[in-house]
Amino acid sequence: MWHLYIVRCREASLYTGIATDVVRRFAEHVAQGKKCARYLRGKAPLKLVFTVEAGSHAEAARLEVLVKRISKADKERLVKGQKALAVLVGRQDNG
């Protein structure tokens, strides 16, 4: 099972990724080693703020692209639980 996750960086930016083991992947980001996403290097402390099951790798990758396309304001609503993921990405899927 793949998961979509969102990480908040020190400067409040949001990073979106996918993984089969979110805890392990987040630990790799926090460690700031070779397996850390390039975007997250030097942006610690990091905080895992959102995670959701996304199905197969293909489904997770598609969902990741859709989430990356939504505005930061909409991502903030998602993280705070003010908007449902299906509602936010549904808008992107139609256009």
C-alpha cells in the first residue's frame, strides 16, 4: 500500500511525497542524508503534517501530481482538515 504525505518545513513551505513506509521515509528526510529529498535539505526542522493511503504506486503517483498542482492555501486547508482531499484534487482532475 502506498501513501501520500505532506511535510512542513521550517519556513512553512509544504513538501508532498509518496512512500510505502511513511515513517521510514520521513526519518530519511529528517536525517538529511543521501536519501533526503533535495528540496528538504537544509530546511529542518521538518514536521509530518498529513498522510493518507493512496493505493497502488500508479494511483499514489497520480494523486501526488494532483496535490502538487493545488494552491498552498488549499494544501493548508487539507492539512487542517478543513477540506477533503477528494474535493481539492477533483478540481484539478477536471481541468
